[in-house]
Amino acid sequence: CEMDFVAEYERIAASLRLRDPIIFSAESNCWPSPDLCTYFPDPPQEILQHPRWNTVRSQDIPPQTYKVPNAGVYMGPAGKIRNVIKRLQGVKACKKDDQFCFQGLYVSDPCSIGVDFNASLFYTGLEFEILP
């Protein structure tokens, strides 16, 4: 299976109407701070209509729950990633958990990062059982 990651990144950026964003993988698990869950916006309707959700999803977990940024995997322009990390270095809580800090950034400044709502670049399979 071959995929052009740069083209997919650009497609996601365009669908989110963001210029050169940092794109994070998405998950349904609101960790490490469940208090932030209510602040994450639902994905846009056109993303929920993506054909991917007709073939890859758990029956128990609808796609609109894949809205929480996961700091395990992200991509974007190196300079922009460096600037965001520098911006967060001074925050005491960030020394403990990078995911908490990136999620806080997304809540406070949603245009600063994007989320791969339809799992076309990254897939977090926490909710799925791996069958033999």
C-alpha cells in the first residue's frame, strides 16, 4: 500500500481551512485530562461523510468521537513545530505531559493545530480488539 503523506497532509490542511498547520492524530480517549473533553469541537460534517468511516470503525465508537488530539504522532513544518514546542517549554505542566499541553493549546487556540479526524494519516486503534 503506497500513500503520499505530503499530499494527504495538504488535503487535511485544506479541509480544515488551516495554512501549514501541525496535524495531530486523533483518538476518542480524553487523556490525561477528562475535564478538557467538553471543549473539543466535533469534526466538521463533511469529514464525517468521508468514505473511510464506511469501512474502518468500531460499531461501538462512532467517528465523531475521534476528536481528541493525540501527541503520539503529529506532522507539519519543522519550524512551526519548533515554535510551538518553544512556546510550551515555559509552561510548568508541560514538563510532565506533552499531550496535556498540546490539548490545552488546541482548546485555547484551535487554529494553531489541526486534527486528523478521519484517520487518513494516523490511526489510533485503542478501542479495537486485535483478532488472531
